[in-house]
Amino acid sequence: MVLTLHTHVFCIEQFDDDHIICGQMNGWIDLIRIDDGEIILSKELKHVTGNITMILPTGRDNEVMLGT
């Protein structure tokens, strides 16, 4: 499977059993369904952050921390 995202991917983290999150250059973040590669959510956080270089689960359901 080949996915085309916005820009360079710096990190990937499994969000839950069905999804992964990709942190990218210039604050782009994508939530992707594992089974078929569909991009569920694509959001630019450039006004909040720069390059997303780390994604860490917090231990709470459906919550992650982004590192730049």
C-alpha cells in the first residue's frame, strides 16, 4: 500500500487498534485507518507548532502528546 501525505513524515505512532498517526513537517498530522489506508483526518497545526517529531500516548483513551 502506498500513501501520499502532505510532506515528510518524521514519526508514526499507533493510535488504537485500527489507526495510526503520522507527524510531519510544518505541523501536518494525519490520522490513517490501517486496514485500507484511508486518511480519516488531516490537519495543519502550523500556527501552533513546527515540525512534529514525536508522538507519545498519554495513557488516557484517544489522547496523545505531540513533540516538536
